[in-house]
Amino acid sequence: MFSTHGGRFPKLEGVLNLFLLLYIFILFKFTTIIDKCISLSINKKISKGGILNKMIYTVTLNPSIDYVINLEKLNENCINVVNSNDVYIGGKGINVSKILSEHGIKSKTLGFISGFTGKFVEESLNNDNILTDFISVENNFSRINIKMKIGETETEINGLGPRISDSHVQLLNSKIDAISDSDII
């Protein structure tokens, strides 16, 4: 940590190092207290009908199912068995809605879904108490992304989503235009 004049004052170095550790501990505790105060302030605003009590809309134009697999090693031209696998629902707006939901804040996510994967995205969000108002597109399916964690490396393969027509875009614009000015998008 601290070195005073090339180690000529070892007792002073010990005291300075102790003060530095104490300072870091106090700083950590202080930031934890600040975080708690901010959280309490947000919760009070929610319960008293403040700005966060309004409906928050998020938009995810191309939602996804992220399939994450873990392998020790990838062997080409043969069958590989994963060590573990997980499935996550994703997309920027959806990720925001998830975080809001974790803090007890309601939101509604808009965007486009398609096929069996789109239904899975919507059902998963509804199961997590996240409101949805997706536009269902009948061609293809919502994208599936594959995240392969092989040892210390990660490779991603992102799928394509459905083709979105001009009429679908107009429908989304109509939904956005209908959102109250007092709500947040």
C-alpha cells in the first residue's frame, strides 16, 4: 500500500495503511447507505403516486431467446454434450422491464414477436408479472441466440427475427402515439 520514503518509517507506513483500509471501509459503507437511501426514496415515490407510479413503456423491436451453453471443450465433427445450459428472454427494452420489475415498478413492453418463440417470450414475461402489448407477426419466428461458453472463451451466434412489414411498423407507431403524455416511454 503506502511506502514512506523507501521504507525508512515502518511504523508510519503501518499507520497509513491502517488509515487507508479504514477509509476504504468507511467509503464502502457510505456508498451502501447512499444506495439504500436512494432505494427508499424511489419506493416512497412509488407508494405516494410520484413519477415512478406512472406506466413505463419499453420497446424491444427484436426480442430474443438466449440459449446459453457451457462446454469444457468444443470437439468438431462429433457430438458434444454441454456441462450446463440456461434460457433467458432478452432484448434491450425487455431487459429494462425486468430490472424495473425486480424493483417493484410496473412496465409494459412493446415490440414484435412471431411464432412459437414469440409466444414463449410473451408467456415468460407475463409469468414474471411484466405486462406486454406485442404485435404478432405471422412470418418466421422471434430470434434465438446461442451463447457458447467454452472454457474461458465465449462465442455468440445471433439468429434473425421475423420480417417486419410497413403495416406492422404503422401499428407500433399507433400504439406509441396512443400512450398518454403523463406516461414514460
